[in-house]
Amino acid sequence: MTEQPSRIRVWYRPMRSRDRGEHHRVATPLELLFDLCFVVAVGQAAAALHHALAEGHAAHGVTSFAMVFFAIWWGWLNFSWFASAFDTDDVPYRLATLVQIAGGLTIAAGVSSAFEGDFRLIVAGYVLMRLAMVVQWLRAARSEPECRPAALRYAAGIVAVQALWIARLWVPGTAAAIAFVVLVVMELAVPVWAESSGGTTWHPHHIAERYGLFTLIVLGETILSATNAVKEGASDAEHVGSLAGLAAAGLVLVFAMWWLYFDQPGHARLVRRPGMFTSMSWGYGHYLVFASAAAVGAGLEVAVGYDTGTVPIGGIAAALATTVPVAVFLLSVWLLHIGPTNECRPIAIGFPVTAVLVLAASFTPAPIHIAAGLAAALVVLTVVATHGSPRPA
């Protein structure tokens, strides 16, 4: 007679490390839900950036966007790497993840206030997310002796930094900005400190897929933002022609960004050069990929407003709202996926050169169209230069 599992094992599993070499490891439906909910916060941050740029408050808008986006990105990153190593998909795990999603949505609700200088709601959502991660790490420490030192370091580090984030709410003026930078460095240091006691068993192919999926979703949000802006502007028949051209250029631009990001397998660098420096630099470097991709949507909205005469800023400022994030995206993908020492010299040189030319396009009469043409030309260069070359495993 077959022994039936106890009832408690139906909804609870010990949190053991996943196999780093597990075959066919793919994103779960819960991870996809997590991404979709977090992109709501990304959309809110991009919309707030658009309004700040359109009103001529570029420095304040970019700074606020960078701060808010860190909270979104860091919560997403920590969940993704933890899930890659310890996902049990049992009831307690799902409930803790839903708490993190609630924290992300709270951040989304607090974006507008944060751009006005009130970070209380952002901090509330952020701390909620991070404390839910503490519960997950304590579960891992209890069930997996080999990873216990790292898990306990993660838990202790997260709790300590969250207390300081709360305390920062009472820090005035310039000191608050300095405190923000210090706390970001502390957050980034926690994984380095924890992993140095014994690394967790994250899965390189799974992590690369998770990052790729979030890149896709952010690019989709960019297309949605630009489409809505074009739709609003097209209500005036006078600008239909110029908006159609701008919409086509924006679509080519986003499609080229998609092509260039996914042309090189994301997991290749993680597999070829295993180690803490590679994983940390690749994982942390995607802050610029995600943030710049989201900012392109805000920039395209500004371009639509400039063409329709509803944005009271100069042409160069309106162009830079798109060309700067596109250039940052190209340079980030180059550093993370290509590298200056890549054996394929045309693309090793082509990415940074194109980024510079995209910035230079800001001073031309048709900056978005030229930037789109340059990005498309880089795609053609990449295809031709790598034609017949075997892809990395």
C-alpha cells in the first residue's frame, strides 16, 4: 500500500536550495504575475518623469525618477535572485510573494508624492517588500544548513537597512539626499557581504530569462506610453502627419532596442565567467537597462507634446528626453552583453559609436527619426557582423 503524504506536506515544503544545473528551468506563473504588478510602478514612475520633463524640471525629474526606480528595481531584483535559488512554490512562499507585490503596488501609489518630495508611502511599500524577504531568508536558513550563514546575513542586513530607511524620513534637506546615497550603497553591499559566506544556488539560465522578461515588459510599457501620447495628439488633425512619422520612428527605435538586447544570450556571460563579480556587475548593471528603457517612453511622450505644441520647452531639451536614455540603453547593453574586448570588433565598436551619434542627433531637425535610423543601422551591422558565427551555448 502506497504511503500517503501528510497533509502538512501538501501545502508546505522545506525550503531547499534549487539545483543550479536544473534542466528546463523557466519562469513560473507567480514570477510573471510579480513582473506584471511591478511594471505598474514602472509605468507610474515613467509618467511622473514625463510630466517633470514636459514642465522643464529635468534635473528634479531625473533625480526623483532615479530614486523611485531604485526602490522598484531593488525589490524586483532581490525577489528574482532569491526565487532562482529557493523557490518552493508552496503556500507560505506564495503568500510572502503576494505581500511583496502589495509593497510594489504601494510604491506605485506613492510615486506622485515622491516626485513632490514626500517619500513616506514609497518607504512604507519598500519596507513591506523587504521585510517579506526577511521572512523568506529565515525560512531558507531554517531548512538549508549549507546556506544558513548567507541567509542569516541577508536577513540581518535587510532589517538593519530598513530601520535606517525609516529613520531617513526625518532627515532634512541636503542631508536626506546624502543619506539616500549612503543607504543605496548599504543595500547593494548586503548581497556582497552575504554571498561571501557561501554563495546561493541561483540558476544562470533562469536569471537571464527573468531579466529578459522584465526588459520585454518595460519595453512594452514604453510602447504603450508612446501610443497613448500619439492618440491624444492625433485628436488635432493638423498634426496627424508629423505624429504618424514620430510613431513610426518610435516603434523602430523600441524594436531595435529589443533586437540589440536579445541578440546576445543573456546567460552567456554568467556561464562563461562564473563568480561574484560577474553576477553582481551583470545583475546590478541592469538598473541602467531597465531605467533607460522606461525613460524612453517618457521621452517619446515629450516628443509628441513638442510636435503638437503642448510642451513649453525647447527642441533640444525635448530631443534629449529620448536620445539620452537611448544612448544609456545602448551603452549598458554593450557593457553587459558585448564588452569592449568582444572578438567581433564591428559590434564592439558599433555600440558606443552609435550611442554618441544618437546623442548628437539631438541637435538635428529630426532627432527621433535619426536616432531610430541609427539604432536600426546598428541592428543591421550586428546581423551582418555575426552572420554565420555560432551562438554561445
